[in-house]
Amino acid sequence: SAKYDIDDTTLQLEIQQLGLPKENADALARAFRESKDALRARFAEMAFRVNTLSTVEWRVDQVMASSSTSSAADETEAGAQVHLKFAVDTAPHRTDGGAAAEVEETD
């Protein structure tokens, strides 16, 4: 009911149609009316959210030559190197600052 923003009188009528006595339906509708806003706020807080991209930093380096010996383990070669650093907010719905994950990639 809170999810679909149903008012308490509609909830009360639906509960009565399911066979619950009027007094019980009234009590449930009253409790629902008193806590509906808090329920909706909590559901919105818990809803699925996609992580958001906080920052992006990038840099392109042009390597003209390398003085290191060429070995299979050495990946530094002449040419362009792209450095990418980005931060992702993993909890965009949290109001207390959330959590952030930072990744740095070099290719």
C-alpha cells in the first residue's frame, strides 16, 4: 500500500473485502496512516540505485624511448600511454557521505 501510495480508507475497504472484521481493518488502517510517510521514506532509501561516477582524471603520456632493457616483463615501450583514474560513489542514496571506490588504470 505504501509502495503504490494508497490512502488508508482504500486499504481499510480492501482489507474488509478480504474478510477481516471492521475493527481489525480500522486498526490496521490507523497504524498505516500513522506510519505511511516513514514507510515511504525508508522504501525510497532502500531502493536500488546505480553507482554514480564522482570524478574522472586522465592523462596521456607520449614515450619517445626507454632506457630500460627489453624483457618480457617490461611493458614500457615507445608510444602513447593513457592513464585513467576515476572514483565511483558506491552508495549514492546515502546522505551520510556514502562510500567511494577509487580505481586507477594505466594502459
